[in-house]
Amino acid sequence: MNSPSGDILFDIRGGAGLVTLNRSKALNALTHDMVRALHAQLRTWAADTAITRVVVTANGERAFCAGGDIRALYDLGRAGKQTGALEFFREEYALNAFIKRYPKPYLSLIDGPVMGGGVGISVHGSHRVAGDRYAFGMPEVGIGFFPDVGATYALPRLPGETGTFCALTGERLKAADGVLAGAATHYVNSPRFAGLLDALCSAEPVDAILSSFMTRPGEGEVMPRRRAIDRLFSYERIEDILDGLDRETVSGSDDATWAAATAQTIRSKSPTSLKIALAQMRLGKTQTFEECMAIEFRIVSRILHGHDLYEGVRAVIVDKDNTPVWRPAALADVTDHDVARHFASLGSAELVLNRGTE
């Protein structure tokens, strides 16, 4: 039942189909093989009346899932094999959509960082359980990429401008913030995860089990700044967001130090990625999930032929010098046309998803 590589494991306990991400040395980053194996197994369990729920867990304590295997995609792109990389994204996005429409409870038990592709296989499910080590992040603009795997739909639906803040800064939401923002649905203390998993394999209703295990979240670190986030991240241009943060920095307000650090963080990201991400956040508010996934496939189809992704991965993952040279280097040099072309139709190459569970 397991994948050929052993990087993802499947089991059945009682009425639960169990998925275990098993690539802990690589922070459980998703490979193409893992995406295909998970999608195939979920199809099987969707049709199996003996399976009443799916539970996703991860081995290792360092991460639930740190994203997609970006180094493998980098290598493909650098070798001129963008078609192979695009096939990964086409299948990954189809998996994300399948999870979004899954006909049975789909629970992710997340006791560690969950980023990028890991968000894609968890946040669209019916239940996302945060443990003490939970940390939700979409840091793609820092490597010249963009928030994908359904973030165009999910992030704009977080409270106020929280999603825009996450998209442009890559800031991680810890457990309390994750629950308060809706990225997670429940908070369960980490020592109780083993007992929770056992209970979820019983015939008891999922929501009743979660209610008996959940812990009330605290105030968090990000959500108490909702008023400032909503005010400063409501602009339609990155330049205006940065201007607002700069004004806040010298205002003497309680948010001044936070605003200065936030502006510095944003200015370190790819200018092109920042403008694409903000456009996603605004457009995604009014689109269906499937429309958002099609938009993301359009963007990635152009990003893979660009410069910043490969430069960002080189700087952060390959050479680890953390000094990417973005092209263009300044926000002012990224034109509206530069941004719009990433969102243009692909014609016959468009991503088409079935709204059902087939």
C-alpha cells in the first residue's frame, strides 16, 4: 500500500485511512512520487465505504511538511526541463483540488512547521489540528516564487488582511494564531497527539473526538496586531504598503518597531514576486477555488521560465549565501505589464479541474 520510495506510508486502522509523510530528513518535502501516491490512495479510500475518514500525520519532529521538493524543481529548470517541472505542479494542484472537495473528513495532525506544498495537502481539508510546534507559513516570495497550492483562494479568506500580510512577509503563524486566523481548526497539546490519533481510528464522530481533546488558544503574537495589519496591508500597491509601514515606524505608536521590522522583511523579497502575490490576494477574493488553481498554474508556467526563482533557490538553498540578486532589483522597475503577463490565459495548456471527486 506504501509508495515505491517509502517516502509516504499508508495504513488502515479501524475506519481511518492513515497517511504518514516519511521523509523526515528532508523535512517531509513533497516529491512527485509522493504527490502521485497520495492522490491515488485518496481516490481508493474515497470509494471505499469502510473508510470513514482520512488522517494525515508526519514522521520526525522537525516539520510536518516544509513544502515541495524545490531543489528537484530547481534542477529541472536549470537543465531546461521546465516541462517536467510543470507536470509536477499540474499534478500537485490537481491533488490540492481533490483534497478541497474530498467527500469524507480529512484531518491533518500538524505538530511542526507546515509550509508551501505542506499547506496544500492540509489547509484545504476539513480539519487542521495544530500541535504545540505548529507553524504555518507561505514564504515563497523570499525565493522568487509565489504563494501557490491554493493560497490564492485560502489566504484572502483569512480574517481581514491577515492573508496579505502572510503572503508578503512569509511570517509564520504559530498554533494560537493559526487557530484564531482559521488556518488551523483546532489546537491540541502535542503530548495528546498519540491519544488523539488512536481515538480518530474509532467509530466515534470526528468532531466529538476533537472537542474532547482540544485546547483553547491563547492570544497569539500576530492576531493581536489585526487592527494595524488590516490598515497597513489594505493598499493596492506594494509601494503604498511600504510607505504606510514607514510612516508607522516614525509615528511613535506601539506598532512602530513591528512596522520597521515588517518593512525590512518585505524589502528583502523578490520585487516581482511581491507584486504577483499582492495581485493574487486581491484577485483570489472573488474567484472559485478551481479558478484560483488555474490562475496559479498560469503564474507558475511563466515563473519557471524567469530568473528570480532560480536565483532565490540558489541563494537560500543551494549556495546558502542568502544574498539573492533579483531581476528587476527594484519595485519601481516591475511594471503592471510584467505582472499581468503572469496571469494571462495559457490557451490549450490551461489547468482544468473537475469540481467533483473523480
